[in-house]
Amino acid sequence: MKRLFTGLQPTGLLGIGHYLGTIQPCLRYQSGYDCLFAVVDLHAITLPQSPQALLSRTRQTLALLIACGLDPDRHTLFVQSQVPAHTQLAWILSGFAHMGELNRMTQFKDKSEQKKHIPVSLYTYPVLMAADIMLYHAHVVPVGDDQKQHLELACHLIDRFNQRFQTTYPKPQALIEAVATKRVMSLQDPDKKMSKSDPNQMACINLLDSPDVVLKKCKRAVTDSDNHLAFNPEQAGLYNLLTIYQSLTNQTPDQIEGQFQGYGPFKQALAECINETLMPIQAKYDELIKDPSSLDQIMKSGAQKANSIADQQIKTIYQTMGLL
């Protein structure tokens, strides 16, 4: 069985964009792949973090992934920092990465803008991502449009390692959903990606938002004055809402366009659809977060499963390179 790997940073409150772009594809494919789902807390510390907040958000993110339907009994759900081989392999792969390549990473450029002091870890972030993937012989990686460049670099690094040492680590293929390609955009500024860190609280729908909050955010979402439903990318605000609705209902554009008269009824239906999706997720999350011992056991079991693969891989890599 081929292996799927994906990692999510411990933001705590995952948004509907995370769900549609990363989690929903994993739910669809987890029956056909050996899956590893990681909460990548080492990636998170490329920027300053409060220790208490990081710890809390790591647990919350893991609980949300399980609540969304990722199965820790069938697959491996773990916290990245509990598997030391990730950082060991990242250092090795840094010897295969070129500064010119890292200079071209658009996410580094965006995140380092206007920073007086830029952490080296922010610069080498894509190398750690490549290590995450190579460590488990991952064949496919669900990624959004903004991560494609990092995945391409991972393929280059793995290819160079294979060529130098005559090994056969698979080059990962991007598993890109239509919604991930289009990206879920801000409800208040459809030219920006939806983000839970947006200072405008109306811009992002979080998986733990109450039904009333979801309805309010949908009603206040930016559209235009046309009041005619059509999947037209030039109507960015409306197009974003239609994309979310289509991803949750699996209806065709023609079915959706013929179903509503005006933006008001459509926004009401969108809110109801989102709330129907979130209700069981929130119920399962509350159950998990109120039982910390069970969550700890899931983390411990996941770390054991991940380490059993990663330790053997790093041992093989060390031997291949002549390291004791």
C-alpha cells in the first residue's frame, strides 16, 4: 500500500480552509493509503511561540484532526517533535539544498518581509518539510497551492540523495484537490487566503465556531451588488462562497446556480451546510478535549508507531552515508 503523509501546524483553531484543503482529501483517501498525519510543532517554532500556548494548541489540533474523522487506530497520528529523526534527517538534507533555491521560496519572502531579524529556521523550513516526507517513504502529499513550491524542492532533494547514494526513495506526488487549487479565501477580502490569524474576526470560519457565529460570518461575507449566482472567478467574493458550498455538498455548478434566487437565501443555505458539517466535529472534539488521558494515549501510541518507522529509516540513512 502506498503511503500518504501530511502535516498541519498547531494553530489550535483550524479553519474551514484547513478542512476543505487538507483534512477532507485525507478523509477521502485514508482507505486507500497507509497514512501518517503529523502535528508539525517544529515547523511552528520557526516563529516565536508562547510555550504554554504551543502546548495547548498542539493538543487542540490533534483533537480536531481526530474529531474530523482521521482514524488513529487505522493510521498514524503523531506530534512531530516526539520523533527526533525529523530533525536528524533535516540536517542531512540541508547538505543537498542550495541557497539559491531557498532564496526563491515565496513563503519565506512573505514571512520575512519587514522583519529586522530573520530566523535561520524560517529560511530552512522547506528542508525540514522534505525530511518529513522522505523519512516515511511518502508517495503522495496533500498540499494546497501555496505549498507546491516546497514539495517541488522536496523532490529535488530526494532526487539528489538517490543519485549520490544509489537509493530509491520515492519522489512524492502532490495530491491537490480542486478547492486547494482555488484556495479558500478570506470572507472579508477575497484577494487574500483565509487565515485564522486575520485581525478581522469575520474573515475566517473556524471549526469550533458556534452556529450563530457561522451564520453571522456568512451573512457579512463580501460579495457584490449583482445578486445573481454564477461561478464566475471575476466575482471573487461570491466565487469563494460558491466554492465552499460546492466542496461541502458535491453538487455541480449548474445545480447550485439554479437552486437559489439571490445572495441572501444562498448565504443562509451556506451557513446551514457549514453548521451541519461542524456539528459532529465539535461534539467529538469536546469529548476528546475533556478526556486528556485518552488524548495522551493516542499521542503516545502515534509517536511509537512513527518512531518505529523513522528510527529504522534514519539508521539506514546513516549507514548509507558512512555515519556511525
